[in-house]
Amino acid sequence: MRHDSMMKRRGFLKAASRGVGTLALGTVALSSTSKGLADSGKAPNPFAVELDHLRKVDPKLVLYETANLFPGRQTEPRRFCAAANGLLYVAGGKAVRILDLSGSEVRSIPCPDSVRAVAVAPDGLIYAAMSDHVEVFDAEGKPVSTWTSPGEKAWFSGLAAGKDDVYAADAGNRVVWRYDRKGQVRNRIGVKDAARGVPGLVVPSPYLQVALGRDGLLRVNNSGRHQIEVYTPEGDLEFHWGKAGGSIEGFCGCCNPIGFALLPDGRHLTCEKGVPRVKIYSAQGEFEGVVATPDLFPENSRPGQPRRSDGMLGGLDATVDAAGVIYVMDLVTGEIRSMKLKAPAPGTTAPQFKKEKA
């Protein structure tokens, strides 16, 4: 491991721990149980809550079920995406692995460092985020260019690629960088700016994500504030939604949602850690139901997950293919499952979803 990478990692984890400490004053700190402390004679944590009841989901709220399950073929998986060519691109280790929709590996793209995120542009160019810069490959996986790092604090954890721009979520600098397709910075998004009504991104852990909607607007998870924020490419905050809380509609813990994806009709999929689950919300942020429940991810749900070298601690990621099929990746086991709508119970009708406004 390079010395500079080690220092950056330590710096991020140190800053994250300070952020968690601050957030704990306003958010309930999660603990798997306080029984162990009681048995040992130690005073229980006054902020601790039992997670078991949060892992239980009313079956009436579960709208999807597993259609297929296959290995993601990646060590330390981080992010993945579905491209218009009908393939899945999985970031992790020192490679981007390309799979077909049944899980068979098509090819692997070796990278110079650990890959944190991946995105595929409409023209097929592949963008892979290392910790502090972006590598570009052609559709066959051949290197095209290496972009300059924005600075020593950079800690990339999410990517989105459009026709004209590429957006890199930088958890270290708590900002989303907007690049042109040649790697030149156009502007920054999410920086605290009272005059523009931008509260600033709170990022206690390295899960900052960005997605580009069909409406041309960006979605960013401000996980420390427990919300999704919607921006113009120029950085104007259009609106936000989400709330902290232990109810199924809210996001619990210090920093959720850790990831999200957009369906073709504008609805949101949100991913969480601590209580690993995927939920679905309307384009305006109204809770509609649950896609994947914690019981599908027993290893991910197990208390005391070891922290990775990059600070990640369990959780899920999600993506959606061109046909609207949902894929969920377990960041602990690396398994990927496709999800399908459950058949409505006898005497009921399928859920009616609100579509994005034109």
C-alpha cells in the first residue's frame, strides 16, 4: 500500500469519526444489543436501541421478491451499474468485472488501483473511479486516459456519466465534481452555500453517491442529513426529501441512505447499512414499499462486521437495467440478486406507482 494512500485513508476515517460523534447528538446511535453490556456489569449505552425490531418488515409492505441470485465475482465489491448494452459493471479490487444479466463474466478490466465506483456513458466509454482520480476505458476495456486528481483529500465513492458530463462523488471533500468528457472540472456541486440555499453535504462514512436522472437533474445522497438532494448540473438545489427515524419510511443510524438508484419512471431505490434493506420511493420522495428485506442478507445483518481498509462497513448497492429490472448487490458477500414484482394476492391489485412529472 502506498504511504500517501495510507495517510489519506487515516485522514478520512479520523474525520468521519468526528462527524459521527457530532451526529450522535441528534440521531440515535445504533447498537445490536445492550444485553451484553448489562451481563458484563457495564452501564448500557443510553443512546443504544435494539435493531431486531427494525429488521422486521410488515409483509404487506414488501413489493418485490428475488428472481435470480448469482456471485458478483468481485473481491471487496463497492459499486456497480447496469449499462444500456445489457451488461453489469462491478467495481471492486483492482478491476472492473463485466457480467451478463445472468451473472456470467464477459470480461475483466484491470485497473492500477482499487476501484471505488464505475459508470458507463451513453457512447460506451467506461469510467472507473480510483480513490482520488478517474481512469477512462473504451467499450472493449482498453485504456483511453487518466484524469488528474482534484487533490489529496479526494475519496471517490460514486460516479454518473451522461452525454456531455461525468459526475464524481467525492466523500473526502464532501462534494460532487462535474467534469467534461475530457476530464476538466466544470464546477462543484453540494458545497455549503447559504446564499444559494445549499446546506452542505454531511458524509460520516465513504458512501457518497450520485445519479443522473432522465430529467437532467442530479440526485445526491446527503447521508448525514438522511436525505436525497436534487441538483441542477450547475449546482442549484431544486428540492430534497428524506428524514431520520426508526420507522420504515425513514432512515436510521448515523448515515443512511448509503446508496440509491433511479428507475426509468423517476422513482428512487434507496440502500441502507446497519439494517440492510432496499426501499422504493416516488420521484417526489414518498415511501411506496420495500424491495429487499434484511433477512435476505444474513451476513450483512450480522453485528460486528469488520471495517474494510477503505472505511466501508457493510450495506448494499442497487442498479436498474434498461428494462427496469432491479439488481441489488450485497457489499459483504458480493452476491447480486435480481428482483421482480410479487404477484398480487388474490382479491388485490398490483401497486400503482406515481410517475415522474414531465
